[in-house]
Amino acid sequence: MAEQSYFMGLDGFVWFTGVVEDRNDPELLGRVRVRCVGFHTDNITELPTSELPWAHVMHPVTDPSMQGMGSTPSFLVEGGWVVGFFRDTQEKQQPLIIGSLPGIPDEAAEGIATVGDAVKFIEEKKG
């Protein structure tokens, strides 16, 4: 890990836009894996989705953002565009999503994620 002389905000503020590639967070924290434009190659052979860092998703102050409390984690889905920043400006391994960007899909999705799907996923993981 590179030595930082300051802290977030004084080391610079590195923004990104990117595409969600994975939302199956093994820790059930609502994290997603994002391929960030300009920081990650678009070649999934060179950088597979499984090697992208997990990005936390910011929630409003009215949500405790803790597993089992408050609202269901974000409903970001694969293929959705997001905007965020890196908490670690040098290594760029701690992305934080602050919002999603609007878009219109080129083709219909094969399946639509619902609240029921999220609950089922969480129940299966708790096992």
C-alpha cells in the first residue's frame, strides 16, 4: 500500500463512472463490482469481473446501512451505470457508489429483479 501524505479530500478526489458487473455480494452488504471507465480495461480476459474490487453503495442518513436493519440494499443491477469515487486515491481499490445514472436498455432484459428475488437471495445465503 502506497504511503499517503494526507487523507481523502487532500490527496485529491478521484471520481469515476462505471458499469455494474456483479451484485452477488458474498457478505450480503449490498456491494457491487463495477468496471470503472478509464481505470479498468474493458477486456474481461485481461481483468475478469471476479478481480474487480467490491464497491460499497452510499445510503441516505435515514438508513442505518447495516445488514438486517433499515432498507433493503440498493437495487443496482448488472449493466446499470453508476457514479462514485475512490476512497483510496492511489490504489483505487475502495470504490464508493454515490448514485446511479439513467439509461434505456438496447434490448429487453431476460429477467427483472424484484424485492422477492432479493429476499430469496438473502435467505439462500443465510442458509
